[in-house]
Amino acid sequence: MVSSAQLVGFTLVSLVLIVVPGPGVLFIVGRALSHGRRTATATAAGHAAGNYIVAAFVAFGLGSLLQRSAQLFLAVKLAGALYLVFLGVQAIRHRDSLAAAISTPATASDGWRAFRDGISVGVTNPKGYILFGAILPQFINRPAGDVPAQMLVLALVSVCLGLVSDCAWGLGASAVRTWFARSPRRYALVGGAGGLALIGVGITVALTGRKD
């Protein structure tokens, strides 16, 4: 169904796009700085799930709808941007309580909350719509049939690559956070930096994407 040429070609293109940090990577780095390794990896897993949801939407027709409707694309993009800014503001407001959060073991609910946040960012990330809505269809063999299945298989490869990359970024940022956390005076700085990163991602999301 999916030829080796399709698989290799789309994998290479995906690698190029994934290597360049986008809103998703910056979001995960911000969460790592604010909350640590557990939250970062849970967020990365949620982000991967959100990206695959986007791929499924595209595979079953939402991609063409978003391409035709600039208003719908703008609404999805701005919703994601506002959510990121909200998370960033919350992180800055509560930066003084970061010391307690660091010293308190994360619970299962914290992981699920981070996972849900990652899904929200993945679903509203314009980079995902560009990859799956504009680039992925170019690697589909339409005469072979079962186009949605081909798209889902290829998208899974890209999502797995993105998950590995996101986890690497999150773990790296968590290591830096640990160094900052050695001094209590640095707690607020770490929380504020994470919040500013999230706000920056939100602004980036709002200002990038299709311009037609």
C-alpha cells in the first residue's frame, strides 16, 4: 500500500521540519523549565497524540476544509495561541510557588493534565496542518487507493520521529532546570522563564501560518 519510496521521501521531509524547533518544541521546553522532566515527557506524549489527531482530521477531509476556509484556519490558530498565552501568564503568576512544586512528587493527575495540555497544543499547532495538510498529500499514491490509510501510516512515522525529538528537548531542558533549582533564589527565575517561553510560543503561533 505504502511504497518504500513514499516512506523514505516523507520521512526525510519530516526530519527536516522536525529538526527546526516550532511552537510544540518551545511549549515542551517551557513546561520542562517550569515543572520538570515528568511533565515535559507527558506533554511530549500529548503533543504527539494531538499531531496524530490532526493527521486523522486531514486524512478524512478536514485538511481540505481548512485549506478552503481561511476563517476556520484563523480561528483554530488563534484558539491555540490564546491557550498558550494563558498557560504562560499562569506560570508567571505562580512562579513563587515553584519551589514547593519542585519538592513535591508529581501525581498521576499532574501527568494526565500535562498530557491533555500537550494534545491541545498539538491539535492547534499550525506546523502540524502544514505538514499533514500541504506536504503529506504529495507523498500519497492515489491510484493505489485507500488514501486515508496511506496518510495515517505515513503520519504515524512523522509523529514517532516528533515524539523522540520532543522528549529529547524536554529532557535537555529539565537538566538545565535541575541546575537552576540548586539555589532557592533561582526558582522564581525558572518559573518566569518558562512562562515567558509559553507566551512567546503563543505570539509565534498567532503570527505564523497561512497569509491568504
